[in-house]
Amino acid sequence: MVKEHMQSLKVVMILCSCFFAFGTFWSDWSFDYYFLWAKLSEHPNAVSRASQYYMNQYDAPEIIQYIPFVNLLIAAVGLSAGLANMTDGNVLFDGASLVLMLFALSTYATSVKPALKNISETDVVSELILNLKNIAAAHCIMTLAVTGMIGLQVTHFYLNRRADAVEVVVQKPETKKSQ
């Protein structure tokens, strides 16, 4: 496993991207909570506050809207570095992480992005609630995908460290015999 000495850098890149995504989803949690786990009738301002928040997100300058893609690019570079190594562990753990990342990205593109557009174009409360519920559910799904990526990468890192430690222990007696 000496070839995998750069795996820690790859894992750091992926984990930093994942935790940045968690921070993004966490900031939305204060609005999403009411649409997934609370009764909207008990929180009359939830729809207007969430609508305003997501309209502001949709109307943000383009440069701000592209910041998550930089984060995605960092994760993609980390996953590509792992897949380029082409060991069985990298194909398994980084390949599965890549599938989860693409799943989260497709969830964003098919659920969150259209819902943001619909929120900015409608004033019908029932449509707003439906779109806000879609966004909240998509955030929950994307958080689960990111959690899966974190679990896979931490497990891969731990197994690589353990294999490196075993390799060092096995190599020490061989060096004594050759002297």
C-alpha cells in the first residue's frame, strides 16, 4: 500500500467538500424543518420566510451561484485522483462515492433548481408549499448522499492506514534477515 501515500490528501479534499456541502444544507435547515417535520398550521410565517429566502438564493448574482460548483470540482479532483490509482479499494470506495456525488447532483438539478425557479414565479400558496417541500426533501436526500460519501472515505482511509501499518510490521523482520 505504499502507492497510496497520497490517499490522505485525496480524502481531505473530498471531506472538505462534503463538509462544505453540509454547511450549505445546514443553513437551509432553519427553513426546511417546517416543511418536513412540523405542522405548517402551527407556523404561519414559515411559507413566507422560506419563500423569501429561496427567492433571494435564486436571484443571487451568478458568481455566488457557482461557488458550490467549485466545491464540487474539488471533490471531483479528489475522487479522480483516487480512481486514477486503480486499486481495488479505490475503485470500490471512490467509485461508490462518485455514484453518491452524481446522485446528489442529479437530485439538485431535478428537484431543487426547478423548485427555486417555480418559487420565484408563483404567488399561489399551495404551489409554494409543494415546491418548498420538494426542496426540503431534496436537501434531506442530498445530506444522506454526502453522509454516505463521508462514511466511505473515512472507512477507506482507515483501512489504508491499517494496511500500511501491517506492511511496515511485515517488512521489519525481512530487513533484519538481510543484514
